[in-house]
Amino acid sequence: MRVVQVVADGRPGGGTVMVLALVEHLLGRGVATGLVTDAGSHAAARGRELGAEVAEIPFFSPLTASRRLSAELDLLRPEIVHAHGSRAGFHLAPWSSRHPTVATHYTVHGYHFHHRWWLRRMVGRWAERRAGRQLGSVVHVCDYDRKLAESGGLVARATPRRVIYNGVDTDALPPRQPPESPRVVFVGRLVPQKAPELIAAIASELVAAGLEVTIVGGGDKEAVVHDLLRSELDDGLLTLTGSVDRARALAELAHSSVLVLPSRWEGLPVVLLEALALGVPVVAASVGGVPEIVTSSAIGALVEERDPASFVRAVHRVLAGSEGNGGRRSERQRALKAFSLERCTRRYRELYGI
């Protein structure tokens, strides 16, 4: 039995974290496991460290990606192929149609096309429909996406589908190190999805209120955030780390009072699961599958509005103890059971029939 995972965007991030965790789990159970991902990516390097059969292709070269993926899969000769994300699913679809005896699965790590400008929105919807209708089964990481797929006709009625929540490996997290004074963090890539301009505006107001703020991560909008916060950097309360490795990002999260995530859209963000496992309360935009994580004030606060003042007020409520704190560890632990890595990988093994 050989299982091949396919992820186009191999950069550090929640989807890549989950794919690599699944690769590691399968290898640990003696399953021959391959990984096809973007050339020169973090996922490719980490996959080799884990002992997977890794193939690197230029996923962001649309004229050649499908052909190259097909060639690599022909060499790997898998019994099961599992695509993660629309780009991987789109390029897997032609190969899948030529190999009907090979089981294919597609995990949607959040539907992103709704938030693009009109042409990219049309192309994104087409790509999602192609993957969702031509591959053997579809997995959603949150119930929100399942409902979105059904209402939008993104998955054929006859296609088997299920929801499998992302999972967090609590043993891989650093110990919690609460700061001596309140410390607010954002952890993630500074890309349009994460609303970097809103992050900057929230950070500015928090610094003006005398709170320490750390923005962990780099990305396309890193320079924009730096420019917006140039004056705040002189106050000594704001830190911009730039791109850091996963260990550093988790250490920053563990040494925080509140995690803020004002994203424009999400699937089921892994960073919120990591915060939940560490006991760090969150203030997050009520988008995508986020409300399926933040189900009570023991976990944190949801924000419906898109203005910085609403997020800042929520942060102050959490810090004051009215939400997210107050010794409600047992309630957080009960919530965490739904998002354990063991449960997640078990559900995927059931999907594969192994």
C-alpha cells in the first residue's frame, strides 16, 4: 500500500502543517508514503527529513504542473492519492480520470475564491468544481465549508464527503510561559487573507493603550505592515519578527496573553487549535470554521465587525478576565478533544481503509 499526499503550496502554514503531520503519522505506522509538493519548498525539505518519497514539481507553472504531477504519480504508482487545496486538486483531476482504479481524495482547506476579484473568483470556482466533482471523495476541515460546497454546487451530489477537523499534536508544543505583563500576538503569514492592514491598525491602538504587541510572520505584505507601524516601532512596545521557523512561532505563541486573528476568511486555522492547546485565549474574526473552535468564552471572543476598535475592545475584555481566562481549563480541554491529532489521523485512516 502506497499513499501519496499532494500539496501545491509547500510554504509554512496551517495546511502544510496538517499534511506533514499526516505524512509523519502514516510513516510511523509503516505505510509507504509519498509527497508531491512545490519545488524548493519547506514541505519538500521536511518531507525528506521524515523519510517520505518526495517529488518536487513547479506547481505555480500552470502550463506544466498537471503534466509533471501525472509523470511523478506514474513513477510512484500509488494505490491512494490525496490532494490538499484547490491547486493540487485541480492538477490531480486529469490523472485521476485516466486511473479510475486508484482511490483519490480531496481536502478543502478553506474556500478562498469567494474573496478574490471577479476574474480570479470565476477561475477559483471553476478549479474547485473540477476538483470537487472529478476526484473520488471530498473532505472539508469544517462544517462551514461543507455547507458552502453544498449550497454552491461545488461537489457533485454523488461524491462522498465528510468533515474531518484539523488536529493539533499537544506533545509537539512548547510549555506555556505566561508573560509577566499583558502581551498580545498575531501569528501567521502577512498576506491579504490575514488582513494585514487591519492587523496593523489593531496593533497601533493596542500600543497606544500601553500594551505590548508582537507580530510574528512574514509575507507579501510584510513591508506594508512595517510602513504602517513605523512610528509605533519607536515606542518599544511593538515587535515585528519577520519570517521565523515553526519552533520560534510556537514559542512566541506560548509566551503570550492573547492571540489575535482578524482574517478575512479561513477554513479551520491550525494556529487557533495551537492556542487552545496552550491555554492562550483568542480574539478572532467570526469567519469560516472559526466559530466551530471558539465555542465559548473559555476559549476566547469572536468579533463580527471589521473595524480595529471592535478587536481592541475584545482584547481588553479577554485580558480583564471576562472572556478566555478565569480558571476554565477543564472547559478548554473538553473542547480540545474534538481537535486532537490522534482523532484527525484516525479519521483519515478510516477514509483510506487502512
